Amino acid sequence: SLIQQYLQMSQGDLVLLEGPGDLSEGNLFDLSLLQIAEVLDAGVLLVTRYKSLLSVEGLLAAKGRVGDRLIGVVINDIPVTQLEAVDTLLRPFLEQQGIPVLAMLPNSDLLRSVSVGELVKQLKADVLCRNDRMDLLVESLAIGAMNVNSAVKYFRKRRNMAVVTGGDRVEIQQAALETSTQCLILTGQLPPPPFILSRAEELEIPILSVDLDTLTTVGIVDRTFGQVRVHEPIKVQYIRQLMSEHFDLDRLLSKLGLTPAAALS
């Protein structure tokens, strides 16, 4: 088993083992986080998604269950507007309760983004143009169901979006191409006119065609946004930058009884 392999590893190796999604998951198979930590005699680093300042309740309850094995917590997905409140209110309180806060990570549209290629796969879409730009990342979804004037105002407020609209809504398609659009998703399998295809080719914006209604299409895209993938190089680079700026690695190593590399030089 994985645990047996871990126990056979040589002393001195630092291994990070991803645990279950919460403290109860895995109980059915005796593989809950607490059971694994006890078998391995390992410390526990909790990662929690920020919801509100009331997130403190869940963290206090977790500390009560994890006990002395708790190394610290990482508070993830914090809205930028809430960072100051978390830093001045939540963080000091948790520290006073004996819960080290090792990182406060702001939320990121980039990390939640999905590639156009992934949307093509999930929607089983036909690519009408710019099949070479499947790597473009979509950060938001817009539905082009309004009149063109409202659509232009709406589109200008968003960035790196996928626009879902009917294949017959040519004026909406044209407005989308002139704003921050990463791909057009046309429903009803109606082909766009040649000038739309030509403009999309020029702007390097893929146009997808789906044999689905708008509601179904939006539902699939929404679910795809919920399945975060981080294998794209730009996301890996961003995560490295995020961790270097916000994660207290030296404090983590200290909690583990290890010496930071800088102190050895």
C-alpha cells in the first residue's frame, strides 16, 4: 500500500501527502486524514477555502480534532476585497488560538480558467475556425441573449470570456469579437456568415458550434469551470509566484523541525 511504501522510505526525506477533502472523508476505508496521520506519525497542514470571517468556526473545530498534529493552515481563494479583513481580523485571532496561518492566498480568475480545447471536448463542439488556438484560456462566461447595445456594455465589463449565443445572432457575434473574447460558442448548429468567420480568423478567436440549446450549453461550461486544471504552463508559473509571495515556507520548515536552505548557506 501507499502507506507501507511511505514507511519504507529512508529517513530525512520530506514527503507531502495529499489528504482527503475533509476530516470525515475516508472513514469507510479507515483512510481518514486523522487515521493516516496517526499511522504515519505525520503533521497536518490544513487548506481551507475562504467563505467569510465565520470560516474561523470550521478551523477551530478542525484544530480540536487534529490536535497537536496541526502544523498550520492555508486560507485559500480569498476575494481581493477581503484580504485586509482576513489579515487584520481572522489571522491574528487564529494565531491566538494556536493555529499558525502559513498562507493567505487571493482568489484568481486565471487559476479557475479553462482552455478552449477543454470546452470543445466537454461540449463535443465543432471548431469552425482557429483550431490552432485551443490553448486560449477562458476566465468567464457571457450569454449573448440581450439586444446588441446592452451586449456591448456587458461584454466591455468582462475579460477573457467565452460568449454563448445563437448562431443567428450575428450582431451579438460581431460585438463579442470586438471585446475581450477568447471564443464564441454558437448554439443551434447555425453557421455564422462569412464576414464573422473572416473577422474571427483575423483576431485569432475560435468559433465553436454546438448541437445544443443555450441553457444546456451554459450548464456544461459552468461545470467545466468547476473542474480546475493546473497543468497549463502559465498556471504553473502563476502558482509558483503566488506561493513565493504568500506562503511562509521557512515557518513551515521550522514547524517540521527542518532548517531552511537559506540558513545553511
